Amino acid sequence: MKLRRTSLVFLVPFCVWVVTWISTPLHGVADADEKITLQGTGATFPAPLYQRWFREYNQLHPDVQINYQALGSGAGVKQFQDGLVNFGASDAAMTDEEMAGVKQGVVLLPMTAGSIVLGYNLPGGPKGLNLSREAYTGIFLGKITKWNDPAIAKANQGATLPDTKITVVTRSDGSGTTFVFTTHLSAISEEWKKGSGAGKSVNFPVGVGGKGNPGVTALIKQTPGAIGYVEYGYALQTNMPMAALENKAGKFVKADLKSAEKSLSSVALPADLRAWLPDPTGDEAYPIVTYTWLLCYKKYDDPKISKALKSVIDFGLTKGQSYSAELGYVPLPPNVVITVQKAADEIS
């Protein structure tokens, strides 16, 4: 998720990203005279990459139609639990409690990974901005309200910082991106941990809400003085300035493919394929990164559905990984791909 760079997603605030694609059976995914439809709902974080995957897969498999609504991780988990879709998608891996009520069983598959950045809109300010942990936690706690606050100026010696009000932009929907961001804040700030805490939906002390990564991106772009958290690819595709963040080692690191890979290399995927990286180690590690998961049932009533879904998954894990870097995602290492492929074999 060749396609024209997902421009509509970035230009339309509060849009519901509906990705629809049609695909034909290769090696018997479906019989020539029948069509298969897969329904999915979930995270906006990986939607640009998934869109690319689906478009490329479409060229090979025109008899399988997949309707994917990028409504946020919260909606993805809920609709998956309720049996309303064939698969879900979430940047927050399901918990044991969330999986317990799914009678068909659950297979969690990390399909890609990426960074969450603090994008900003600061007319008259520096194009390159450093934000210390004190500064960005203070901003989201509502304690730092002006761009020329000493906590920001301290890490940006010589830069001109305007006396502009900071407008914080957050997610209005249940979001895995929010879960990852607030888990990080909870790891580095005791005040945040004891206050808003971590979750797919939290009570932010300040801010205005946008729906999905596209909605937050649009609000930041439209609001002078704004700052908000979005998936790296959205900021990259819209040329939005991104702050370099202070990591655990005390270094200011920009989000890019290399710094995200450094972060992921510090944590091995466990047997259940659920890994959280609240505060990665290493001088070159970017501090806010995450895997993102497909939520699949272990058992499907219709074997044609499970066969088609497994074909899509295999495409994403193989050829699909070659599209990751240009869209701002981290290609899965070969050993991780093999591990995820084995997990996908549990689907029947």
C-alpha cells in the first residue's frame, strides 16, 4: 500500500479511507467463474502501504475483492471481535483479554513497522527542530504553550522561535497510533503515566482531535502553530516538517528508515509475535516505533476465504515488502518474515 502516492488521503481531512481492490486467482486462489470478497477494517497507520500492496496484488488476482476500511485500530479490533469482518488491523497487538472472546481463535501477524513522528506547522520557525523529552511531554501535558518556551529554545540554540501559541493535535478515534505514542510518554514521564496513561483512547490534557492519521495530518497542515503525532509516511508524503526527538541515550534523532531499523533491532519478536518498544535503546535509535498487525481468525467457515486471505498475506510478506521504504515503512527482516509466514500457516 503502481498507485499515485495516496494523495487523496492526505488532502481530505477526517476522511474514511476505504481501500477497495480486485484480484485473480493465481495457483487456484479461486475458480475462474467465481469471485471472493474479503472484508477488513482497522488501522490507518499502515493504510498507504496496504493500498500499494492491494493495487499490485490486483494486477495478479482479479477475482478476489478486498474491501478495507481504515477506521482506526479501535474499530479494527472491535469489528474483528464481533465477527463483522474477515480480518482486522491494529497498531496495538490484541491483548489476551481481547482475544479471549473470539471463538474462532486469533492469529496476530506483524506485517510491517514504522515510526510515529511529531509533525508541526510553524511559520517563521526553523525547518529543523529538536524536541527534548522535557519539551514534548510538556507540550502534550499542556504545560508548554508557546513555541519560544525556554524548554524548546534550550535544544535549538541560535534558532528563531516565534511567540506563537502551540495547538496540540491528537486522535479523536480509538487508535493504535495513540496507544504507541501514549505508551512511550508513559515510559518517559511519570506524570503522564499517572495521569492520562496509555491506551487506544485517552483523555489528553490539551488538544483538538482529528480522525485517523489522515485527519491529524490535515489539521496540522491547516493550523499555524500546530503539532501532532502521525505515522512517518503521512508526514513524508505531505512534506510536513518533523521534529528530531531526544532518545533514551540523550541524542536527538530524526525519523527515517535507518533510525527505525536501529530501534527495532533492539527488541526480538517473542513467540506470540507481540512486541512493544516503549523506549528503544541505542544512540541512533528513533524513540517511537511500532510493528502493526493483521488480526486473523485461526478457523474460517469458508475454506475459500482462508485460502484467499493467506495468499494476500503471503504477497504482503514477500513482494509487498519491496514497497515499504519508499512509503516510509520498515521492511521486515528475512528472519521475521519467515516467523510470520509460519504463524500464518495456523490459519485454516
